[in-house]
Amino acid sequence: MSSERPINYASDRKYAPTHEWVKMDGALAIIGLSDYAQNALGDVVFVELPAVGAKLEQGKSFGVVESVKAASDIYAPISGVVDSTNDAVNSSPDLVNRDALGEGWLIKIRPSNLADLDSLMAATTYQKKIEAGEIH
């Protein structure tokens, strides 16, 4: 589903160098794949997400996204406990391509350490590092 549209670097969230984003929503953190990542992956055909209640550790894999090009691990940008998963993505993985920053979110967690957010990048920094080839 790669298209010629510009990549959206939403400024209302923080980004990990592994291309996951976090957006706080009250006490919960919503996590998804960046628009850059979904574009690079191509058509997403399968997403494996953790069970509700699973404990995630910052920087550790919590799931897999498979596209027509490759399978890639999904890493926890912050630590916490899974509160819910996006069932719509399980039944329609292409939501990740169509709306990576919205309806294509992956999980919601209860953060165990909000200081983890401080190690993530603002959208402008994330975009500059991609454009400079510092992260792929």
C-alpha cells in the first residue's frame, strides 16, 4: 500500500528509534507503528499482539507485524501492562497501512514508569533522524 503521499510525523506523540509511537490518553498509553514504518513495510497482512495483562519492558519485542515484504518485531517504546489490544487490526491488518496513527493503533498499556517517555523522540527529531539516515 506504499503510496506517494507524504509521511505523517504526528507531533502529538513520541517516537522510538524502532519506529513505534506512544500517545498518552489519560492514564493509558496508546502504542502503534509510525507512518514511516508502515510505508516501509508495504502491505501489512498479519499482526500478532500480546495478551491483555502481559507485562512489557521498554525496548523488548511484544509482537510481530508481517507484510508482503517481511516480518518485523514490534518493540515496546515504554514499559507497562497491556490494558487492551486493537481487535480491528487482528481482523483487518491493513488498518495499519490505511491509518497507522489513528484506527491502526496496536495496544493500550498502563505505563509502569512515565520517565520512559523522556527517552523517546519528539516528532521533529524522529523525522530529522530518518531523513539524515541515522535510523532506518
